Amino acid sequence: MCRMCLVEVEGMRGLQISCATPVVEGMVVTTQSPDVKEAQDGVLEFLLINHPLDCPVCDRGGECPLQDQTLAFGPGESRFVEEKRHFEKPIPISDLVLLDRERCIQCGRCTRFAAEVAGDPLIDFGGRGSSTEVITYPGAPFSSNFSGNVVQICPVGALTARSYRFKARPWDLSAVETSCQSCSVGCRGVLDSASNRLVRFLGVDSEPVNHGWLCDKGRYGYEWVHAKDRLNIPLVARGGGLVPESWPQALELATSVIRDVFDKHGAKAIGVLGGAQGTNEDAYAWARLAKGVIGTDNVDAQLGDGLPAEVVIGMERATIADLDSARAIVLLGPDLKEELPVLYLRVRRAAVDLGVPLVDIGASNTGLTPYAQAVLRHLPGDPEAVTEKLAAALAGQPTRPDELRPLLEAIDKRALIQKEGPVVVVLGRSSVAEAADATVRAAAILAQAGISAKFLSALPTANVHGALDLGLAPGFLPGRVTLAAGRDELAKTWARVPEEQGLGAAEILASAARGEIKLLVLLNCDPIADFPDGQLAKDALKNVEHVISLNSFTNESMRHADVVFPITVWGEQRGSISNIEGRVSRLGRKITPDGSTMEPWRIATELAARLGHEIDLESFTEVQDEIAQVAPAFVGVDSKLISWARDGAVLPVADHAAEITLALSSLDQNKRSAGVSWEPIPTSGEDTPDNGAVPPAVISPPRPAQALYSWAKQAPERTAALADSYSLRLVASRTLYGNDLITTQSPSLARLATVTAQLRVNERERDRLGVADGEVVRVISSRSSIELPLVVDPNVPERVALVATNRDAPGASDLVDSNESVTDLRIETLSRPVIKES
């Protein structure tokens, strides 16, 4: 606790706080003396004056710093005989966090985190003296996307998580280190279980990634694993519905469907969608089955919400740590606070604490807009003009536009302390209601501007980058190589390699809707809910002859399935994932699944064997080792490296294999590598191979391989935007809590979910329409017409309307036509009662 590290330093007056006193040459320090002991006793005595003796019932008991310090340094008895203070306990300060004011020692960790780290100063101290307490603003809860972090950093159990309260004791828990899969940042954390049930997820201080912080969706999203309606047995279509079936029979049926379609129509009649929610091992196995056994390249992990695979795979990629040393940061993508929350914290830290200039390019305001030196707004689908102006200014154009003057002055100031450094562009889709081509053109402008631009992908789906890297994209094979570049090498291992580039997600669905694709394989996805053009997805699933689905819950797309395979999920499966910077990190298994589920990679190998092509992979480590052998970008990233590198490995590692080998071979339990990315994971039984022995060398020498794919920075030809015959242009983006499975199937998060779509517009647009806030209006696009409540949002500019995509129908997916470059809207009023915003 505070001032428990008091020491005497020769030559200095009074006692010094050792944690904040710099070490100097010749310093003489006394850590134990009568004066030090007396001071420690006094500090603890004051802390304990009003602190209740709740240890037997406190969630912090057993891992409480105050408890530990009292036992180590505190007096054996208290001189305080007066009545301790009492408060009502506990009181909720949000839907997730409970406050016990009696236990609070006013250390200020929670209030400082909220204000200084999260940027949400929604809690503070109120009162004076012994009446001081943590409070929220009247009528305003602590509604931060990062509220759970205050529970983890609270030293005394004054703040507790509603989901963990009275659930378990620390000594009853079993833990494994793993990566979060609620988004693609890949935050490191520790997953705790008791009696084969997940009970909490805590952040780990991973310097390259999350600095110990988690968003609330990642922290409390483990609960969905234990949802009562999870699938735990295969289903087959019979008698007009889906009925349970054994694994052998379900696998035989799926095999017969694949073989029948292949024999009658060829490999091109088979399409595979999804795979971005699984592990790297799942992605590789299904890429090998689809491309190396069946022979189809109609494979896409992205469901119309990402960027072209050639851009994501080939762009010059930045790391998250590059944000701290960047010359400037350009936001050209979604609202990070909603879609990639911990990346938002890293960008905010760089801008606010480290002084990195920030540019916000987009059609509407985001959580980072208040911290930007330049805010460049444009109509949805038309970012090129403002991007060209920015690129010219960053490249040193003599004229300085007024709107960019504060930015350029900040860059000049930054140059005094950071002369070198890239311009980091956070690149993604700000709206799925417009074609990705516009974003690619803007990215090409920055890439060709001569400003040393590096790109940090902002695609939000959990393992989309691992899926793309391992071949779940048309035209690519595992390891970031094209079909042409990798065909000869991979043909030595695989039975076949597709001759021609296949179709992307939109083309696969369109082809299925026309009846050309006869079989769709859905890898843990629901196209009707996930694809921006919902009508196209419905038409595809209605007209396709066969569907094979791998999933953990029932969904609307599954109703068309011939076979449904239940799969293991996060927390139940070992493996690895790749995050937004290409960092491969491991996933730990903490519990065994209920029922009869199977890993997606193992399902792929079972189907391949029944199709007559044995894939000799018996464990996840064997899959990792094969990836390291056949995928150029993954050379050296085998099962040993993934197991031992605490913070993972950023691809490709072959160029610095010698350094990595040296770092790992010099490790032992007392001496660790200075490189953060290569610190070993402490041994944890079954999850660390070789019984904790440090591998002497795990990086194979770089073997001859095809050059990795590199984006040529060519922008697609511009498609003329539709005439603005309608009054508003649609922005369709995600929010943190919506109708996704993690939110709706996790009780702690379900109460935060908004599942009803709303039309959000500027106040002037509302007044122009002459409707009240919350009134239902008719929203018309070229695709369809729906009715939504209209809500005023000051973050939405004029001529723009915003509808969240992760909502139940009717919503954005009913308005978007994937054949159009933008989505224009017309609003008509109705005579309907006002619906208040939930």
C-alpha cells in the first residue's frame, strides 16, 4: 500500500519512498530500522481505522495488497476503539461494477484511471475527511467501455464486479494465460476457472499490446461460453427440421454432399464463407481442405465488412507500439472506441500523453475526435479530396491550409523530440454502407505520398488477420503468397492447388443467389446477420442447394443447413491467433466443453480423410508446425515459439531469426530476454510443452521461399457515386454492444445491449423534417423501405444518417445494396407515437 516502501537513505532528511526515489552512485539505503517500522505501522494504522474486517466475505480476500501488507508489516492490534464509518453496501455505480464505500481507502486509482487513461471522468471523490467517498455524477452511472479495469486495479475490494461477486476464492481458481477474442486487438489476459466454469478474465500487462487494460466486452464476454442454448451435438436436416445425429453419421452426410456437388458441378460450385472467428489452426486446416483437397478458391473470411485481401495482406504494416513513436497518426477507419476499444486507449495515450499529432478523417465524429489536431470531414464514399490535401501537407507542400495549420504546427513541435518516425495510418472501414474502394483509394494516396506511411489494420473481427494470412481469401495461399507464387512449392505438400482466383464474399453470395454455387460452407458465421446486404444473403441461402454450417449457436442462416457441426470455442480450445499487427499469440484452454463438440480444424481433417485425402494432423501443435513449414510468412513460428513467446511474434520473423534464436536459447527461469516480445510464458502444466524446458533453438534458418505478397499501392478505378437524389447518405457502423453472440449470450453484457436499430441524424436534419426526437419515420433506399425511430446525435454531421449494423432487423442490412458504391436515403414522416431511446 502507499508508503509501505519507506526507507532511510544516508544523507537525505526523513524517510524516502523507495518506489519513487532514483538510484544514484554510492547510495546507502536502510530498509529495516526502528524509524521505518514505526512509520509503516503508523501508515497501516491510519488505513485500517475505518476499513472493515470484511476479509472472510470480501472478493479481494486472498489477493488483497492491504491484507498482505498488514500481515507483513502491520501492528498486531489496533488502538482505535471508536465506531467505524458505515455506508449502505454495496451500491451499483454501473451495470457491471458495485461499490462498497466502507472498504475504500481513497487511493485514487479508479478516479485517475477513468480520467487519465480511459478519458471518461465519470467518477470522482466527494465529501471531506472521513466522509470522503467515490461518487458518480447525479443520475449518471459510470457508463465507460472500460469500467471493469477499476475493479482489477482497486487494491482493497471497494470496487467489485457484479459477475464475480461471491463466486470463488483465489485459491480455488485455476488460471491460464490467453488472448482475448472479442475483437482483433488480441489483448493478453489470464482466464480463471473453478469447477470447469469460467469465472473471470483479468488483463495482463503486455507492453506491446494492451498494457494490462481490457474493454468491458472482453473482460465480461466469457460468460457466453456457458450459455444454455449452445449447440453440443451435430444436427442434420430431416423431416423439415434439424434433428440430432451422431458425429460419424453427420460427417458422412457432409462428405456425401461435398462429393455429390463436386462430381456434378466441379469445385467452382462450392464456396466457403467465414473463419475469422476461429484460430489460426482452424483457418489453415479449412484453407487446406477447400483449396488443397476440394480445389475451390471461392473462399473468403471477410463477409463484406473488410478491405480487399491484397491490401490487408500486402500493405506495409505498423505495430501498435509504433503509435508511441509516430510522426503523426491518421485515423482512416471506424470509431475505435466502439470497434477496437483497447486500440483506442493506445491511440489516445499517444495523442494525449506522448504528444503525437492526430488526424481524424471520416464522415462522422468518433471517440478520438476531441483529441485530434485536424478533423477532416467528408461525405460517405468520398474521402479522396481531403486525403489528397492531407498527403500534400504532410509531404511538405509550402502552402498550409487553415484547417491543417494546427496539425502541421503540432508536427513541427513533435519533430523537436521525434525527428524520425512513420506516419501511422489506422486503416479500416468506417461504414459498410459504402464500397471499400473509396477507402483503398484514400490509403493509396497516403502510401504514395512519400511520407513513410505505415498501416495498422482496423478490421475488427477477432482473427480476421490470421484467417487472411493462412489462405481464407480468394487468390491467396497460406503465408501471404498468391496462388501463382506459391503453387509449385505448396503442390509438394497439398494434393492440389486451385488454378484460378476464386470469388469474394459478395460474389459468392451473388453466385449462390443465381444458383451457380451449389454448396455453401459457413465457418462460424451467419451471412444473413453479418453481411451488409441482408437481402442478398437471404436470396443466396434461399437458392443454394446445400449448406454445411459450423457454429456454436443456432442462427437464421443455419435454418437452410443440411448438416450443422457444433464447435469448441474460446476457453475450450488451444491454438493461436493473429492480431491487427500480425502478432501471433497463443490461446490457452481452461475448461473442457460440455456435450460433444469438436475443433473446426479437426472437422476439416475428418472430412478430408473421408474425401480420400488424409491430412495427417492429430494435435494443434502439429498444425502449428506444418504452418511453419509450408507458409512463408510463418517460417520459424512453430509450436515451441508460440508456446514460449509471452507476447507473441510479429510476422514475418525470418528476417531476424538469429536474434530470436539467441534470445530464446539464453532463457532460463531466472534470466529472461530483454526483448519484451520474447519473454517466456511461465510454465503452467499442460499448456507449456517439454515440461518447461527452454528450447535451445526454435527458429529454423530461413528456407528458400517465394517473396511475400506486397501491395502495389494501386487504387481501384473510381466508381461514379450515385446522383444525390435522396437527401441523406448512410453511415452503417458497429457499436460495442449489439446483437452479437458475445453480448446477447453474456448476462453481464446483455443488459447493456441495444438490439433495436435507430436512425441517428443531426439536429438540423431533424428540424428540417419537422419530427420529434424518437418519432418513427420511414427510411427509403434503392434497396428497400423500413421504419425506424429517429434520434438526434450531435456527432453526426449534416447530410449524413447513421444506423448501427449490429442490430436486429429492420436495420442497416435492409437498406444496403452491395452493388452500389454508396447508400443514399430519403426520409418520410409518419403519424406514429414517440419511442424514447433505450
